[in-house]
Amino acid sequence: MPRALITGITGQDGLYLSELLLSKGYEVFGLIRGQNNPKHDLVRATVPGVQLVTGDLTDMSSLIRALEFAQPDEVYNLGAISFVAYSWENALLTSEVTGKGVLNLLEAVRLYSHGDASKVRFYQASSSEMFGKVQEVPQRETTLLWPRSPYGVAKVFGHYMTINYRESYGMHASSGILFNHESPRRGPEFVTRKVSQAVARISLGLQEDLTLGNLDAKRDWGFAGDYVEAMWRMLQQPEADDYVVATGETHSIRELLDIAFTHVGIEGWERYVKQDPRFMRPAEVDLLIGDPAKARDVLGWERKVDFPALVTMMVEHDVEEQRALAGR
Ligand code: NDP
Ligand code: GDR
């Protein structure tokens, strides 16, 4: 039975990846922070087969202990401070966790492997946010990186450290440069979930309006359930490499609003949406669109859920959830 250790187990991708690996017969271990993390219960309820082990990406000794406990064949580093807007307010902490945390884990894997580079395969959750100030459209594995947020800069550090460990020590270490991926498990601070929750509440008469920032931003949005499949496929390749994972389509926040409001029978979303500079960013990534050709050709990966299906999936989930919360 193969064994996997996942950091970021309580997050959106950690839950989907756990489900995928458990369905493939893996023994799955999840790194969880803190002695009393309230998300223990969420993980236990969603993926009861996962064994939790305490640790933090900023504490290398805890990572070594987690590796010794889990004895993994594969390590997926999904843990990060992942909210881009928050990273300006907490730039040093973001650098420690999202950037230096990758090095802590790579080094822990290297020490744990005692010079046997084939012992553990490693996945790093790199991000389209590394492209930032876009130098090429669509963005591919070779596109120049120009991050526009402390989060993006930290991800670039982790990305190149992963490549460096591959080149220096022969480690099977791959980076997935994933574009935005969403789901009903997305955190409510991200724009798609903020919209789907608000639209659900407005349709039920529980909320009057929705306040957003930049409505002109464009993103290449896919479904998280599809994207974790690409992570797994990367680690099954004979050689480690870097892959862009994206849909190849881009959509604006306005299109997101159109689909979400129309789905609950509300035409003319402009009446409900306000803008507030509070939700604007000091620097913005305006146009993200990825070229998933390499992932398709080498990994045989393709997305299954398109953008309208993703948005309606999230809105339908949130209508049910909000209805239940309101006791209706
Ligand atoms: P989430 O924000 O949902 O989850 C982040 C996870 O990281 C949580 O489990 C969190 O744990 C954990 N974490 C935070 N700080 C630490 C720490 N100091 N030590 C250990 N774990 C920590 O992210 P997603 O699931 O959406 O994304 C997974 C990864 O993929 C992240 O690295 C993200 O940056 C990256 N990514 C995501 C994309 C997306 O569109 N979703 C696109 C490209 C990259 P806790 O519950 O304790 O806070
Ligand atoms: P992003 O996702 O920054 O791309 O990072 P987010 O959903 O936060 O923002 C997407 C775009 O929407 C615009 N926007 C708003 N965003 C939020 N959160 N709230 C608002 O009210 C709002 N109004 C407009 C933003 O300006 C932005 O342009 C996500 C994270 O998962 C990262 O971890 C990951 O690396 C990248 O995707 C790829």
C-alpha cells in the first residue's frame, strides 16, 4: 500500500487530494497545525481514513518527526498562507510559511531520506500568481516569472527551491503551477466563494448586497477536484518536472456575477453589487490564462468541469447550506 503525507490537509485541496489518494488505496497522513486545531473535526468528518500528525511548516523538527511517523513514498506540500490579499498585511509571515516553509520541508525530506533520492517523491504547490505582471499570454512553464504580491514572491522562492533540490540532489521533486481552482470547499475569503455564498443568501432574502473590489480582474478558473488529479499524475512520472495546470480560458469577475445571479433567477446583478477600495489590492494580476498543453500531452490530464458548471455547482451548494443554516 503506497503511503502519502499531505501538508495543508485542512484546506480545499488537501481534502480533495485525500479523497483521491484514499480511493486509490493509499495510506494517507495529513500534517495539521497546533495542539487544538478546530479543523480536526472537519478532516475527521470529511476524510475519516486520514491519519493526522501534528506539525508546522515553520518548524523543521516537526516535519522530520512527521516524516518518520508517516514513512511516506510521496509528499504533497499544499500547506501555505494562501490568501493573496492577506499577504501584503503579513508579508514576513507569508515569506516564512509559503516561502521558507518549502525549504524546511525539502530539507526535512532530504535528511529523512539519508542520501537515497529515490525514497520520497515530492510535490510543490506552485501558483499562477508567480506570473504576476504578465509577460506572455497564455502563460506556460517557460514564461518569465514576475510576481506582484508577497505571496507570489514567496511562491517563486518555493518553486525555484524545488527545482534546485531536483537538480542538486536528484530528488523526484515536481512543481505544479496551478491556476485558480475552486469548489464548494473554497474558503469564503476568495472571490468565487464570496460570490456564491452572497448570491445564495440574497436569493433567500438573508442578505441585501455584496461588496467587492476589482471587477475587471480576469482569472483562469477550474474545479479543484480536477486539479488534484494532475498533482497525483505528476508524481507517477518516471522523471520529475514542472507543469502548468489550467483550463486555457479566462473569465472576468463580471462573468462570474452574471452566471451566479442568473442561476438563482436574478437578472441585473449590478443592483446588488457595490465596490469598495478596501477590497482592491496594492498591485493586481490582471489577466491570467494558462496553457495546459504539457499537462495534457505528458500527464494525459484534462479538466472535466467547465466554468459555468463550476459556478452553478458552488451556488447550488451554498443555497442548500444557507437554507439549512437559516433553518428553512
Ligand atoms: P487553503 O488556504 O484552503 O489551505 C491552506 C492550508 O495550509 C491549510 O490547511 C492551512 O492549515 C495550511 N497551513 C497554513 N499555515 C501553515 C503552516 N504554518 N504550517 C502548515 N500548514 C499550514 O489552500 P488551497 O487548498 O486552496 O491551496 C493548496 C495549496 O495550493 C496552497 O499552497 C496554495 O497556495 C496553492 N495554490 C492554490 C491555488 C488555488 O486556486 N486554490 C492555485 C495555486 C496554488 P490551517 O487550517 O491550520 O490554517
Ligand atoms: P487569487 O484569488 O488572488 O487569484 O488567489 P481571489 O479569489 O482572492 O482573487 C481573484 C481576483 O478577484 C478579485 N476580487 C476580489 N477578491 C477577493 N478575494 N475578494 C473580493 O472582494 C474581490 N473583488 C475582486 C481580486 O482582486 C483578484 O484579482 C488564488 C489563491 O488560491 C492563491 O493561493 C492561488 O495561488 C491563486 O488563486 C492562483
